[in-house]
Amino acid sequence: MHPQLNIGLAAARQQDLLETAARVSRGRRAGREAAKPGGSPLFAGVTLRLATGADGPALARLANLEQAQRPREPVLLGVVMSRPVAALSLRDGSLVARPHTAELVELLRLRATQLARR
């Protein structure tokens, strides 16, 4: 193959790759900016709240996942992207949680300590 042709093909391929990378980067940036109201997009969907009666089925699923009993009420619930993934009893400290939620469990314990001081 002619050397100038190789150089031309390589330059065209490089330009295509750069344009694709720029489009992907713009898409990610736009997604991040839409997801974050002021904080990290990773934690944009994390909520700690007291469980209500409507959370009964979710608490039962979490307990079933760990083959444990439901935590005694009142229960502090850790919710990620609108899904309850961890529950901590404020009465006795019992906990049920999905796997890989260690950081969220620590947040629940910290919040429980804060609530106990009140």
C-alpha cells in the first residue's frame, strides 16, 4: 500500500475516534449536570428516612434476603434511587441490608446516633 494512503487513512480514523470521544464526553457531561442538583451524581439518589407503613413489603424483602426478621420499629431506611436497600432499627439496632451497602449502613448508623442524642 502507498505510504501516503496509509497516512491519510490513519488521519481519517483518528479524526473519527476523536469525534466519537467528544460526543460521548458531551453526553456524559450533560447526564451528570442533569443528575446533580449541587452534589455528587453518585449520591444524588441516596435518602435516609424513617420507614412508614407503606414500606412494609420492602422491609420484608430485605429481611427475607438476609433470612432475618424485620427490624423492630421505628426503622431508619436507606434508599438508593428510590429503592430501599438497608434498614436499621432505632429501637434495638438490628439491621437488614442488601450486599455492597457498607457505606450506606455507616450513614444509617451515624444518623441513628444523631437521632438518639435528641
